[in-house]
Amino acid sequence: MTEISTKPRPATIVDVAREAGVAVGTVSRYINGLPIRGGNRERIAKVIDDLGYRRNSAAASIKTKTTHIVGMLVPAVSEFHAALLDQLARRMRQTGRAVVCFCHDTEPEAIVDGLEFFAGHRVDAVVMDGNEELRQRLAPYIEQGMLVVLYDNDLPNLAADRVFVDNRRSSRRLVDHLLDLGHERVAIIHGNLRDSVGRDRLEGYRDALKAHGVREYPELVMDGGWSDQRGYSSMGDLMSLPEPPTAVFGANYNMSIGALRWLREHDMTIPDDISLVSFDDVPAFSVHQPGITAVGQPVEKIAESIVSVLAERLGQNDPLGKRTVRIDANIILRGSTRRLSP
């Protein structure tokens, strides 16, 4: 005797549309990450959850040539990149897409492996830090139709969309703060100048000096190479000068952490002996005594802008990047600076 299956029928897109009181096309747009009205979006999301609707990703991929997967290629899963990955994954999930991360450690072969992995899995787009090592390797993939969004570092002349913090302006504002407090011998420990973000933060430092009519001292410009160890040695070099700086700008948190470690090991206090500010705000800066004044990268806004740019590109089915978004960053004032006596 043949048993009759009592397994409930899986919910379909038609069921979702009927329960939500919208057209099937509206549900389809929601599932495919395309813009719809906010009220409809919330209603559809609730019905999908209530009905346990599961999209047939394999079939949809064949029909629409999309996989609903976005690749994220990062040099390292550090504070900034990890925070961005978290926010991007949360926001992409709301559009029906998942984010897959590939870490390359700036190794050329690993970069190629990552690009090949994403190309082989036909991801809808790749979000990446514009590491200079990528330039020659990335261009052929873009020419073959890979949709790319760059963040953090630019690679000029590549057909990619861009979402950047305004590094130059934010750095200028941070150094303006030191100059307003009467500091004139202000040092910078900058990152690799091969990277656009390294150049932008150094130019922001120089913009502030020029605006205040303060001379730039070459011996106060140190290459920290983005690393803790180089930040440590750079601070040592600065403090061994015949006339050390009275304030230091660390152009990322790794270098600033290294600088702080040197100061602690040499019994120098902030801000009594020296003022220090940093680009990138990390939890350690808020609990350090005193707290470290820093530029807080607006990770949530960066992720939100990337999702918006991708929705526009995928909706238009236009693989050529044409849009650049620049986002202001906030300065978080804490106790690591002091006013110099006249």
C-alpha cells in the first residue's frame, strides 16, 4: 500500500506575494536586492519569515545569471576590515545576498586565488581594498564583466565603483586640532605611500600645516609602513631628535599602538610629555588612560553606501563602475592632547 506524504508544501513566491498583499514582481525585486518601498520591504520580510520561504538559489542563478553572493577580498581580517565585513554581511542579508570573505595577506598568489575563486563561483560583485598589488591582476576580470567596488584604497583608471572615507579632509581636521592647541612641531607616522590612503592622510597633514602657516619639518615625517613595529621604532626615532615633536599623528591604529607601546616602555605620559592622535578609532583607545583622540571610520555608513551602489549597478545591469562616494568621518575628542603654554 502506497503511503500518502503529509509533508507540507514549501511556500512559494506566489504565497509570499498573496500574504504580503503585493505583486509577485515586488517580491521578486525584494529577493533580488532591488529597491522597493520601505513599507513593502518590511511586510515582505515578515511574511517570508512567517512562511519559512526559501528561495531556489540554483534555479534563480540559471534564470537571472546572478548567484546572490558578494565576494569580499581583504588584505587581513583586522579591526577595520572585520568591522566592515560584519556590517556589510548584515546589510547584504537584508537584500537576500550573502557575503563570502577571502583574505589574501597581500600575497600576489593569494590575490590571484581569491579573484579566481570569486570568478569561478560567478559572484554578483566583489568588494575589495584597492591594494596596488591588485592592479594588473584585477583589470582582466573587470574586462570580463566582474563588477567591483573599491573601498579604502583607490586604483585609478580601473572601471570600478568607489566608496571611500574622505581621508585627506579628516586627517587635516585632526592635525588642525593639534595646531589649534599651539603645537608647531607636529610629527606624522604615515603609512605606505604606494597606497592612496597613505598619500591622502599625509596630504591632509600637510594641508593643515599650510593653512596654519606652520613649517613642515622633514625629520618629523616618518614612514611607519602601517605596522605596529614600525610605529614603535618611528616613535623612538622621533623622541631621540635634538628637538622632539610636541605632538604626533599616527595615520592608522596599528602604528599608533606601536607608538603608545614605545612611550609606555620609556615612562613617557600622554598628554603631559607628548600629545598623540590617531586615524582609526578602536576599542582600546576608549579604555586607554587617557583616552586617545582619533578619527572614527564610519563603518556603518561605508557598508550602507556599498550596498546602495551595488543595488544600483545590479539593478541597471551595468558592469562599468562610474560612481565615487566620499564619506565624512568624525573626530572623537578624548584626553590625549593638551594645550601648549604660550
